[in-house]
Amino acid sequence: MIRPMVSEAELKDGGAGLVVASQGWFVMNARDDRWFHRPGRGKSLPPTGVDECEAETFFPMLGMSIQVVPPGEPTTTYHRETGPWGSYCADPVAARYNASPPEDTQDGRVAYARFEPSQPARYREGLLP
């Protein structure tokens, strides 16, 4: 059986770097992709989508992200898988490392309210080796 070949994805420059604009395969240098400055949590490069809409539209079976985090900054907030959805859990040990939400919650907005919103940004020279 011959299977149809997957087409190449379209890449567009959204002002902060290249973003995937259609389904398909792509090859891209991480320095050309759209990065996010996450105050207090380093830099993030999510080539498979920054939100649920992008991820589900272009990569419904894949998710990845590159994180560059300075010493002493958390990468995320303490999260425990409980039931089908999981929850963000207030934890005294995680709090010592700024990785705890102020209270137990299933709402990511509450869990990350202490951080400024992430901002799209072009790659900054020297960020990657």
C-alpha cells in the first residue's frame, strides 16, 4: 500500500521569530524560532505550539519545549497528577524554590499569577551553546 507523503509545513515570521502556520513536517534552527521570555522562569522555545490551539491544530500527538533557565529560577509550578486533570499543589518545600502556587488549584492562572506574563521574543545571541 502506498501512503500519501506528508507535506512540508509553512513557516511564517510572526515578528518574534518563525512559527509553524500549517500542518506538515519542518526543519528549523532553534535560533530562528519564536522564543518566549518568561520573567522569573527563564526562556522557552515551544516549537509545537505555545497554546492549546496551536498544539492541537498542528501537532495533536506531539508536544515539546526547550527551556533555558538561569540558576535559582523554577521551570514550572509544582503539579501533581490526581485523577484525569491533575492539580497545582501548595507545598512548603517547592515554595522555598518559588515553585509552589499560593494555594491548591486546578487553574493555571492562579498557579502562575505571581509571574509576569510570558512575552514572545526573538532569540538572544549567546542563549544557546
